[in-house]
Amino acid sequence: MHGMLQIHKKKDMGAFIKILIGILILFTCTLADAQDDILLSMQSNFKAKNYRKVIDATKSYLKKHQPHDTVQLQLMHLKSRSYRMLQQYDSSFYTYIEIIKKYPTDRVTLVHLGYLFGEAGNYHSAFHFLQKLRKYHPTDPVGTLNFSFYHNELGNHETAIAYADSTLQIARDSLTIGSAWNNRCYANIQLGNLTVANEELEVSLSYFPNNSYAYRNLALINIGKRKDEEACAALEIASQLGGIHITQQLKRDFCGK
């Protein structure tokens, strides 16, 4: 009799566990669906340019959901991008800092912080985040590509070439490959190796034909060869491709514009 009671208890416990698991699965699925709905709503608002609504709704959501869930990171990215679209760049930046504190290995945030500091000329801070990008995402070529670009900006052209070569070892998409060859090209222009630079430029354009920086480099090569007319034509193409800032001084110096 005692044995029969034990068997019934085990059966009852097994049934209870199955019911509990079922409830947990249902709760998890319901929560996941709710999170997906929130994310889709915020994505729709972002596409509709309702940036303030995205920011306010994300702030409200994050206050109520302190533990990390599956949508927090994506919502925070949308929040930062919304600030940027509203030209509130400081708020966008501090949102990225908030993200990196919660998600220290997040690739997108490390890329953006490296870029933001680099564009501001704060290369020490840019290298800090790009080094973390290389540490946590060693097969991502963006870190080495930006190291190459910023070392060129600093005048460390041999180092820039080395980082460009490291990029080419792991890059797979044509834009990154073309940009790496272009960084190499610029470094060799500055080192006075115009023949090598011209060859590298041709390779760069074969991968990334609409790169404004490549046409700026073509202009620099022609300036080095004292071909100002060809240089000005290249600068005009660079401007048409969006490289207005990078061509302004050269146009004033060599094209009378």
C-alpha cells in the first residue's frame, strides 16, 4: 500500500512539473511576443520620423525593465539614432556610453564610439574603443580599417599601411576591401610613392568605384604629377560623390574655387 502511494505521488509530481513547464513556456512566449511588438512599434515610429516618440517610449520601457531582455539593446540603438536624427549629438553620444556600460562587447556601439571620437580628432579615445572592437570581434575588419585611416590622419603612414594589410586579410565585402586599398594608396602618396599609389588606386576603384576619398586621392596623385586640370576634374567627381568637405581646400588651392 505504501508503495502504491509513492507511485501516485511521483505521478502527481510529474504531472505538476509538466503543467509548470507548460505555464513557463506560455509565459516566456507571451513575453517574447510583447517585446517583439514593442520593438516593431519603435521601428515603425523611427521610419515615420517620430524620433521624439521613440526616445520617450524607450526611456519609459527601460525604467520598467531593468534586467536585460531581448529588446533593450535594440531599443537603445534606436534611441541613440533618434537623438542623432534630431541633431542632439551629445545625447546620442551619451546613449552609446550608456549602452557600452550595459553591453561592453556590443559591436555596433564600439564601431560608433570609435568613429565619433576619430571624427572629433580624439584619436587616443578612438583607438581605445577600436582596440576593444578588435579584442571582442577579431574577425571584424572595421577596427583595423579605421586604425589604418586614423594613423594616416596622424601622419603614421607606415603604420597605416600595416593596418590596411591586416584589414585585407580578413575583409570579405567589396567596400571594405576597396577602402583598405585606398588607405594604402593615401599612405603611399604621402610617402612619395606615386607609381605604387596609382596602382593601388586602380585596385581600390575596382572594388569601390563610388568612393569620394579615392577620387580625392586621384587628385592628389595628379597634383604630385603637376597635372592640375586632371586633379580638378577628379576633385569635382569626389564632390559629386559626397566628398565636399575633403575637397574644399584642394579646390581653393589648385582650382580657384
